[in-house]
Amino acid sequence: MADNRPKKILVAEDTDSNFLLVSIILRKEYTVLRAYNGIEAIDVYKKEQPDLILMDIKMPEMDGLEASRAIRDIDPEIPIIALTANAFDSDKQKAIDAGCNDYMAKPIVVGQLTAMIKKYI
């Protein structure tokens, strides 16, 4: 029997306007969950078992790199896509080294985001 439930995407993002934009892009096709910081991202991940995580890198309390490492320790398979305003190659490498599968610089480009998500789920 096919699994027809909508896929769940956890968006770890502390800025309301950024979350709103991503949510509007995704909510027609996916169930969108939110975490405001890395600590919440780990908690929501454990409770909800999302299919993919969009991880902001700069967040209060615990940043996205630290949260990605912690989630990766629990689940080596979950796709994690880093979203960040920092577009330097060194930032991308830090995200990959922390366990992120992929990396996207802000501002978000709708077609790039949806294509990247479809690549993983």
C-alpha cells in the first residue's frame, strides 16, 4: 500500500519573515514544521520524524551546524539542507562537514528550493 501522507519538512529558522516565505512555498505540497533554534530543531526532529530538514545556520541558543551534527548522530539518513545568508565556499564546506547533505544561500529562489527538496524526498 502506498504511503499517501504528505511529507513533513522541518524548517529550523528563527526569523519570521524567512520562515513565512519558505512555508508559503512548501505548504501546498508538504506538512511544514518549525523550530526557532537548534535545540528546538533537535526536539521537533525527535518528536515528528520529518522527511527532510531545512536548517538555518545562524540561530540563537544553538546554531544550525551544531544542531545538524546532533541530528546526524541520531539519524545518518535524514536529508538536511543548510540555508544561510553566507554564500562563501568555506561556509558551504562547514555545512557539509557538519552533516548537511546540501546547501542553499539566501535569498531563497523558489525553483531552486523546490528542485533541491525533490532531489531528496
